[in-house]
Amino acid sequence: MEGIGNGNKVNKKIGCTGPDFMIHNISWEQLKQFTLNFKYVDIIMFLILPMVYISKSETDEFIKFIEEKMPLLPFDREDSSLISNCVLENLIL
């Protein structure tokens, strides 16, 4: 996928899982900016999460976001904290 966000072209390949494997190369801040005006921002953010990295200082903000959005996904409510922490562990660099 090349160029995401508001119709503007970005000179960066993201999410490439081919021979030039590129994952965890979008910051949490960049993701928030990319999706600022998207119609289905909650769903799109979940789809793009595997390409995101999070710094330790963003942990609380990210957990809050995930736990707020978890009801959109088909998981039991009591599992949301466990799932949020699992997602976070895979995104912290």
C-alpha cells in the first residue's frame, strides 16, 4: 500500500509483507494524523495497527484508545483488558 490519508500521496511503502518486509514503521502519532478525517476511523485504525509502533510514553493513551474501541470488536467484555495488553506488547518498540 502506498500513500494513505486524505488523498495525499505519501512517499513511503507501509505494510509490505513481501521481500522488503516493512512493518511497525508508522508511529502512533502518524496513525492519528493519517486517520484524522477518515469516515470509519475506528475500524481503519484497527486494520493499520500491525504497521504501528508505540513508544513507552504513549502506552497509557494507547491502552485507553483500545479499551474504548474494544466494544466494536466481537470479543467478550471481560477479555478487553487482556486483549489490549496483548496488542500493546506487540507494538512497543
